[in-house]
Amino acid sequence: MSELLKMLGCRYPIIQGPIGMFNSPKMIASVSEAGAYGMLALGFINNLDEVKKLVDEIRALTDKPFGANIMLINPNNAEILKVLAEAGVSTVTTSVGSPKEVYPVIHGLGMKGIHVVLALPHALAAVKAGADALVVVGSEAGGLRSRNPESSTMVLVPLVADNVKVPIVAAGGIADSRGYRAALALGAQGVQVGTRFLASAESPASEHWKKTIVECGDGGTDLIPALNMRVAQRIIVTPWIKQKMSDPAVKNIADELEINPDKTGNYERAAFGGGQVSALIKDIKAIKEIIREMVS
Ligand SMILES: Cc1cc2nc3c(=O)[nH]c(=O)nc-3n(C[C@H](O)[C@H](O)[C@H](O)COP(=O)(O)O)c2cc1C
């Protein structure tokens, strides 16, 4: 058994990529029940009662292991980690921020931590800070990116594998068995999958969001500014966004977008997150099916 699988305690070395804007206990439990590692996304949650409630809801649906992602810009991580440790969560991922201070806390609670990195210098710094493993995210991935030029999964995973001794999880561009096997060949012990699970039957993403992923073609995503221009995020470029992006009068596309389309119903202006791998996703499938195909 690989070091990563020992750390996760599940059957397949597949981590559900956390999706910061929502948590669905049903989806997380479905991933864990199918033998992979379901993940709570706690980056934007500060309320400890909410964390406890989510953990209890998942526990009511599965006795299989699941984890949680914390973002290191969240000031309440020490308390959140304590709640997770008490609930029996043994491995978390840490992203968006410096790992220096959090790893002694994670280890002090008897947990393991996997830090999410976008470049080789981040990977070396994370190992130095005590990370037990790394999620290495290539530039084609969905989610937040830095504003630096970054390498794709195909380059970054072997580059990091050549330079660290801890287990590596590859992320970015993995949606099927080809991507899964390629990641293992590149030196990863497992994969983290975001967009493919977002477009699953159990995902709480709106039907509009799922349809936009399925309809996205080659070259159909782009990076736009996020979090007050400090970082970038990868979105699927709809015809409306494309037109706005080429309009010289629009200074920052992020200002034009509808942040909460599910509430306002203004889906035309919505920016749906998704990786370049959206171009490979042609249908909405049950999580069990996605995982079964991936490891086949
Ligand atoms: C809409 C969206 C939100 C995300 N939110 C988070 C998050 O809160 N924390 C995190 O570590 N990664 C986040 N990610 C990154 C994913 O967990 C995962 O690493 C990434 O999607 C992998 O690339 P893929 O989309 O090509 O599979 C997000 C990705 C997307 C598409």
C-alpha cells in the first residue's frame, strides 16, 4: 500500500477537489462510499457550529474516511482543526497561504496534512514547513491560481517528484482513467479531481453550471482576476463573457459578473469555475461511475 493510501485510509488514491463555495454532505459521502476521499471545503467557513454540523451530516451518511480542506488565509483554522480532529478526521489539505505556522498545529492534533502547491518553490517550502504530502496543481486546473506564469500538470508533477521525498497527489486536468494513469506515471501516488466531480449527478452545482462544463470546448476557459485582483481564477468563458472580455470599455471583467446567480437568476452574467479538462467532460455521471471508470 502506498504511503498516500495509508495516510488517507481509503481504497483508491483519489481526493475530491474541494470546491470553496459549497459543501454537500451527500456528495462527500458518495465519494467516500465509492472508495475515494471525500473533502469538506472549509476555506470560507468560520463558524465552528457549521463545521460540526457538516461533519455530523457526513458521518450520518458514511463510516468511510473523509477529509477537509482549510485555506491558510482563514484566521480560525486552529479551532476548526480541533473540531475535525475530535470528529476523527485524520488528514486535511491546506491551501492558499503560508504553511509555516499550521503544520505544528496539525501534527500536535495527531493529524496529517497535505499542502496544495502551484510551483516548485512552494513545494520545497511546504516540505520544509512539515507537510506530509503535496497536492501539485498544474496550470490547467480549475480554482484559484497565482498571477505568476505556472507550469502544466505534465511538467510540474515530475519536476516536484524529482525534488521532494513526500508523496505527491497530481491535480489539474484529470477527469478519466487516462488522466489518472498518466498522473501515476508522472510520479504521483494519487490524484485530486475537481471539475469532473463538479459535473457529477451528486454535485450541488446548479444545472446551469453543469451544462456550461459539458458544453465547454477546447480553449473554452480563461483566467480572470479574483479576490480583489490578488490572485486569478479559472472560469469557463461563455459567449457573454467572451464579448465583455473583448470590449475595450471593460477594465476588469470580474466587476461585470454576477456573483450569486442562483439567488438572482441572472445566469447570463455568471462565471462558472472549471478547469481546461471541461473540454473532455461530455456528460453528467454518478460519482460511483466516475470513480469506477477512473480506476479501471
Ligand atoms: C469552482 C472551484 C472551486 C475550488 N475551490 C477550492 C478550494 O476551496 N480549495 C482548494 O484547495 N481548491 C479548490 N479548487 C481546486 C480543486 O479542488 C482542484 O484542485 C482542481 O479543480 C483540480 O483541477 P481540475 O479542475 O482540472 O480537476 C476549486 C476548483 C474549482 C473549479
